[in-house]
Amino acid sequence: AEQQLRFRGTVIRGFGRGSKELGCPTANLDVNSFPWLDNCAIGVYYGWASVPAARPGAVLPAVVSVGYNPHYGNTTKTLEVHIMDEFESDFYDSVLNLVLVGYIRPMEKYDSLDALIAAIDADKAFAADKLAGDAWAELKADAFFSATD
Ligand code: ADP
Ligand code: MG
């Protein structure tokens, strides 16, 4: 049987710390809405996401980080969703539905920006490979992804 973690939340503002500049905008969700996130390993996950208000009917591959925000001296956990598709505009305050289906790696510190970007690229490639194919058709058709509030 498959194990999946489901999240539904409104996209909040992060610190805009250059995720977009890294070519990897991340839609942040409020971790306080998900107390059981404390039981999840810190690291990078992959899964499926929808933002019906911005992309009606679409269920899109995503790379997700559960980590600590350096801005708060590594004490505050963040949940950040990079959707592997292009959006015409930002979708803050919209509902995002997320199902995590796999774990990629723990968080690491990188020696350089280039090393970090290479790691992110590798995460995206790994996720794209795992999420390809017909195996996900049933999950992607789940009504969970249609909710807008
Ligand atoms: P913040 O620090 O506010 O989270 P980011 O630089 O991480 O800023 O940008 C995240 C925002 O970019 C999201 O909240 C969303 O509105 C927008 N966005 C545009 N394209 C994407 C995408 N492919 N995946 C995730 N967010 C995206
Ligand atoms: Mg972000």
C-alpha cells in the first residue's frame, strides 16, 4: 500500500529570499496548520499539487521542502512547494492542495550557490522521473485536488 501525506492550505508569503532568483519559486504553507508535521523528517520530498484558482483542473508535479528557515536562526519550520510548471502570475492567498508521495533527501548545507542550484536541479530531475508515467492517474483524478477552500 502507498503512504501519502495530504496538505491543504492557503499560500502565505515567505521572505522572498531569492527562491525565484534561483529559478525555484516556492509557495509557502503555514506549518502551524499542520502540527503533525513535527513527525515528518526534515528534507526534500516530491508529490503532486494543485492550485485550482490559478490553474483549474491541473494536478502538477512538485518538489517540496520541509525545513528550517535560517532567518529565524533555524528554529522555525517551513513547508515550501515548488511546482514544476510555469505560472503567469503569483498565487498568494490561493488554496494549494498537496499530496506528498516520496522522500528524496535530508537537508544539507552547500558550500556555494552553484552547489545548491545543482542539488535543486537534481531534485527536480529525480522527482520528474518518479512522477512520470501512468501509475499516478488514479491519484491525480482524486477529488482532493479540486478543493478551492
Ligand atoms: P516567498 O518567499 O514569498 O515564498 P518565493 O520567491 O518563494 O517567495 O516565490 C513564491 C511565490 O511565487 C509563490 O507563493 C507563488 O505565488 C509564486 N509562484 C509562481 N510560480 C510558482 C511555481 N512554479 N511554484 C511555486 N510558486 C510559484
Ligand atoms: Mg517561498
